[in-house]
Amino acid sequence: MSESLSLWGLFFSAFLSSTILPGSSEVVLGALAIQGHHSTWSLLAVATIGNTLGGMSSWGLGRLLEWRFPMAHLAHPAHRRAVQRMRQWGSPALLLSWVPFIGDPLCVAGGWLRIPWPVSFVYIGIGKGLRYAALLGVLTITVR
């Protein structure tokens, strides 16, 4: 595969993996890292940008949901507790946006709770970037 096409493939894999769609960008990142055609930094940047933008699309979905389902209409106690926890932890909770099963709902909740998009972008990006950096670090130690 062409080198630029493989980076685009990584970008789209990372983007889709960070939405409510299933994906495994870690496999694509690992395969490209093992091939050694790209620098570790370029792989880290492309995967982080794609995954962060995917997380922001979930944040945008949360903003749309907030418009359609205002918080004042929350009736279920579990939903109220979740909102209370997210408000307690605030925007730093978005650092956990990389965690499977809770990351996507956290991004949606960030939008729904109107956490400003620049703040959300930074926290989501840091969390996702640290995850990819750790993965690349482990691969570098074990493979090379």
C-alpha cells in the first residue's frame, strides 16, 4: 500500500473507532508501526488527530441531543446520577474518552452538558494521544 494511503487508512480507522461505530485502530497502528515505513511521530499524530476528531463528532452528537432532550426532562434516577457525576468531575473526565465502553458516552455527555468545544477538544486529544503513545511505546520496546 502506498505510504500516504496507509496514513489515510490509519486516520479513517482512528476516526471511526472513536465514534459509536466499532473499530480497531490499534491493530492498524500496530501493523504500520511494525512495518516501519513511517516515523513513530507521524503515526502518533495521524492516529491522535483522527481519534480526537471522531470523539468530537460524538461531542457534537451530544450537543444535538441536548437541544432535543433538555436536561430538565431527565426522569430516570440513573441518568440524573450520571449527569451529577459528570458535573462533579467536569471536563477532565474527558481524559478517559479512550476507555472502551465509557469513552464514547463520555464524549456525548460532554456535548450534552455544554462543555465548551475547545476544552473538550484538548482533554479528548490528550487522553487519546496518551493511549496511542503508550501503545507505540510498548510496540517499540517489544518489536525493535
